[in-house]
Amino acid sequence: MKKKLMIMSASIGFGHDKAAETIKSKIEEKDMNIQVEIIDFMDIIQPSISKLIKRSYLKMIHTLPSWYSLIYSATKNIKYQNKAIDIANYHMNKKIVELLRKSKPDMILFVNPLPSSIIPSLMKKGRIAIRKATLITDYAMHKGWLNDEIDCYFVGRKELEEGILRASTNKPDIHITGIPVEDKFMMTVSKKDIAWKYELNVETPTILVMGGGLGLGSIKKTIMMIDEIDSPMQTIVLAGRNEKLQKVLSEIEFRDDHAVRILGFCDNVHELMSIADVLISKSGGLTMTEATCKKLPVLIIDPIPGQEVINAKYFDRLGTAKYVDDIKDLKLEIINLIFVNPKRREKMAKMCEEVMQPEAANEISEIIITQIREQ
């Protein structure tokens, strides 16, 4: 009889879901006797509450980032699980218990803080004994990820291990593995072939501009700043699933010596990173990990207040990225990295090579497989 792993994500942002898919693929590749099922936490809770959570989150990070920052800071060092569990008990306790008893997983892996902080306590109340693990997909420590019923954590850096141990009353296993990315981010691709595919010149400086799967941040302002640079340039812009933004950007006329490619949501980001000299992006945990694996220097702009600001400062300290906290300085930073001080860019790429954790997906999947087999 096959063993079963349930991975529980939440469809708020794309990094969590990508991490879930990466682990699922890796485990199925390594052990055909383990069945992996991905569950969206937002499908479990009441539809009206799910819509409210998504709408509120997007509203805050788009138009009220200071509110999001305030909430993040206020809850950073406070255990608020009991209140969350009371709400969850009222709306979905029965649904959770039924799901777990029907699915009968041997282990659950949480890749989003919402289910990670709530579900384990519900399981305890429902007397459901299943091994529980959490993969933290940011480099920031926040108690919203934590629950004393979690048996095992996978984290990206040492400081998170220390934070978990300070905050936990139990003694969970903690593995400093890094954040998992798909194997293709470790593969070498032909820059010439990718440039040809997008009708670009492999010798011309190339900038990749991203705003995550939702196309967030000052993307239009960024590419207009790049267009002011008085030298031949190439810019690839990913608008994500933001079709309105993609349409607006596609209508802009750029300098004749600036080739600009406006794209929507792409599944070949690894190729686009391969031909770029610099990435301009916000600092989601998965994006920063992918860029590090591609040895691609990053200019960070418009991080989401809270976890992404912490990510930005962390990678700035490592030397793999530059956190540009005032977008007015972005143009000078681009000119400096591309034209004035390319050795600094080379040094940033070298630091990526030194700190990257390319085996994260392998390490996490091996640990999970071992733990499931021991059940």
C-alpha cells in the first residue's frame, strides 16, 4: 500500500505554490510508492472568508502597504494562534477533520503560514496523530509560521533555526536546507539560443524586470527610467498575470536603441534569468532564491512590507543584491552596475555562487521520504 504526503499551501502569492509543486515533483521522482497530494487551504475555508482574505491582502499590498507593515510588525513576536484557532474551529473544524480522515496522509507539509499556524492545533483537538512539517518560504522570522504541534521545520538560514527554538515550547527538528527551486534553475542554457528566441543581441546589456506572479510594484516607472539611459539596452519585462499592466506597457514607445520585450506570466523564468545581466524585482523568498541559483545580481525595489523587506536586507548584507529603498536612485544603480562598475556586478554574481543552496529540494525530499517510511 502506498504511503501518502499531503502538502498544504494557500493560493495567496505564487511562491508557496511553486515550492509545493517542486517538492511534489521531487518526491514522486525519488519514490513511486509515495503519493503526493497538494491541498489549497483557501479551498477548505468558507468561500466568503477565502475571498475576503485574498481581497484584503491584495488591497493592503497594492494601496495600503503601511497597514500591512503595521500588522506584520504587530504580530511578529506575538503568539496569536489561539484566536486564529477559535475562528478556524467555528468555520472549518469539521471540514478539516473530515478531509484528513478521508485522505489519511502519513505526513503533512505546510508551505504557507496560514495553515501552518492553525491546522496542527485543530488536528490535536480532533485527535488526529499525523507527522507535521513546515517549509518556511521566506528568510524572515515570523511567529505566524509557528505552531507548537509542528514536528519538523525546513528553513533557509541559521537565524530562523534560532528564532524557532526561542519561540517553541516543544523541541522540533529543524533543517537548514534553503528554499527549494526547480532543477531547471541549476541547469546551464544557451544564452545565444534564448537571445535568438526573443530577437535580442547576446552582446547588449540586458535587464530583466519582474513583479512576481501578480505583476506588483513600480514596473512602469522602472522601465521608463531604463529608457532614459543613453546607451543601447535590452529589457525583458514580466507582467505576471496582471493583464492590465501588460497591455499598458505594450502601448509605450521606447527608444530606437532600446529593445523591450513585454511578457505576461512565463514558465521559463530560468531562461530569462540566464540572459540577463541584472534582475530588478521585489524580494519574494522564491524569486531571490532562484536569482541566487542563476548567479544573477538583483536590484530590489518595492518589497512587500514585512517579510520581503527583511529578505531584501538579508540579501543586501550577503552581497548578492542591492536594496534600493528609494526608486529615484534606481537609474544611477543600473548605470553603475552595467556600465560604470561591472566588477561590482561580477562580485555580486560570485557571492551568489558562494551562498546558493542548490540542493534544497533534494535535501527536503530525502528527509520527508525517510520520515514517511518510518511511519
